[in-house]
Amino acid sequence: MLLRPIFFIVLCSYTLFTSSESNKVTLNISGIETEDGHLQVAVFENQSQFDDEKAVKVVYFNKNGMVNGTKTVLISLKPGTYAVTVLDDEDDSKDMTYRLGVYPLEGVGFSEYVLQGMSRPDFTDFDFTVKQTGAVVQVKMQYF
């Protein structure tokens, strides 16, 4: 008789912890050049959102705990395909700052992608998949 309530509690606990809508995504952000400002992480689900700069999620992280220009942060995302951009928002303007309106003054990084030159990548160049177990994603910051 005592076994039945224990089984029920275990089953409910398992269901509670495994049916989560969101999964943890670990972003390992490297190459950060300064401790000023914040890191702005923008999450996109498709090319159209990326082209229109309409992220489905934007999260800001301070740079406390950064070690040798590397910071690890966690975000929650449902299983699916995403692409992430990271802005090193050194002046806390919440936008990229440009010199002469053309050249970026702040660092930028893309999920699992190193920018080649100054051309903007396509969504499929830096997308990744979040599974039920989450994901670990590398982002290398670049400065121009």
C-alpha cells in the first residue's frame, strides 16, 4: 500500500522535470575585449526575423565573472532551430555603434560561425538545433 503513493510522487516529479517547455542553452562567448557595458544576446528563428532585426528574444548579461575574455551564459529556448547574435554593447546604447555610420565600433559574434569580412551571414550560416537535452553553442566575438 505504501508503494502506490511513493510511485505516484516519483511519476509526478519525473513528469514535472522532463516536460519543461524550455531547455537550457549554454552560450560560451569568447574573444570579449573589454569589461565595459553588457552583452546583448538576440535570438532568431528564421531568415526573415534576422533580416528585419526582429529577434524573438533579447537578453542582456553583465560581464561579471568573465575570465580571459570568455563568459558563459545560459538562456532558455524551446526545442527547435535558432540563430544567435551577440553584441558587445560597450556603451550600453542597446544598438551597434558605428564610426562614420559604416564601421562597427563594438564587437559582434554569431552562434557557431566566424564572420568572413564585413558581409552579413545568412541565417543558415549560424543556426543550431536545440534538443530536449538543450544545447552548447560557441560564439567568437569579432571587432573591426
